[in-house]
Amino acid sequence: MKLIASLTSPYARKIRVILAEKQLPFELEVDIPWVPETQVAAYNPLGKVPALVADDGEVWFDSPVIAEYLETLGGPALLPEERRAALPVRQTEALADGITDAAVAAFLESRRPAAQQDSATSERQITKIQRGLAALEERLEQRKGLDAGSLGLGDIAAGCALAYLDFRLPQLAWRQDHPSLAAWAAELLARPSFTASVPPAL
Ligand SMILES: N[C@@H](CCC(=O)N[C@@H](CS)C(=O)NCC(=O)O)C(=O)O
């Protein structure tokens, strides 16, 4: 099995954490989709990481689909088997991935030349992140697809989203307004699967 990923992608990190938690062996092919020599489009027509080449040659993208595929390979289950019971977990994953989407968009906007940056675009994304964090905290209190017993896909996706905020938007200081989320995340982010996939400072 081969994972095509950049070391800074939070979506790819989600998959690396899942692979580590399930102790599934894989080869990591590092590819940065933003550089001209990228080969990512050979695996994913959308030119995005992560993509996963399965042992049978099938290629899977994007991260929720890869996560679903990895469930079929065994290891500790990260999703309830019953479809209805899996929905709150998938909802938490979608929420966490959405926070990540907004954080990526805000970060990319901040990288544009100052004269081209649009403050309304950045504010719109930051608002999504703030609302998303409040919703995550609520789900944590309700144990709805988050901290709901054993480690699940919602937990992993949320951990990757929160760690990405630390990495790219530290000025948001999300822990200040979300102490219970912060306390919960501290334990999660200390797991070996997370510490082994900390992004390099780029
Ligand atoms: N929904 C996708 C998002 C993947 C994504 O946006 N990856 C970024 C890296 S963090 C990427 O490859 N961007 C390149 C591009 O948009 O051209 C997933 O969950 O896999």
C-alpha cells in the first residue's frame, strides 16, 4: 500500500494517524501538490493529497473515502459497523474537515501579496472556524461522534484539524475560548500516532 502525501497536509495526516492506529504497513511517497514537478494528478485527477494506492492497484481519494477503505482492512474499528450509528462519527469528521478547509483557505489568503489579500475572505473563513470550534465543543460535551468510547474517526479528524490551527493559524489561540476541547486534545495529540506525524516547520 502506498500513500501519496505531503508532510504538512492535515488531510494526509488524518490518514497517517489512521494507518498508525491500525498498524497497517505502508510506503509514504512524499509529494507536494503545489510544486511544478508534482505527480499527484497521476493518482488523483483533482491534484490533491492524500491519495492511496491499495495493494490491488486501486487508487483511493479523498481522505474520507480512504478512511472508509482502511476500515475494510481491519485493525481497531474507527467507525461503528452499523450505518446509522456511524453517521454521528462521519458528521464529526465532516465538521473537522470543514474547519480544516476554512483554515487552509485563510492560510493561503494570508500568503498572498499583502496588496492582493482580501480581508472579507479571511474573516469569512475565520468565522467558519469559530463556529466550527463551538460545534465541536458541543459534540464533545454530548459525546456525539467525539470522545464516544474508544478512539474513532471523528476524534482523529478533530485532532488533525485542531493541530492544523496550531500549525498555520496560531494567532487564533483557539484554546483560550475552548478549554474543554483543549484538555481533550492534549491527551489525543500525545498519542504516538500523532507525535509521529507532526508537520515539519515549513
Ligand atoms: N477533501 C480533500 C482535501 C484535500 C486537499 O485539499 N489537500 C490539499 C493539501 S492540504 C491539496 O492537495 N491541495 C492542492 C490543490 O488544491 O491543488 C481530502 O479530504 O482529501
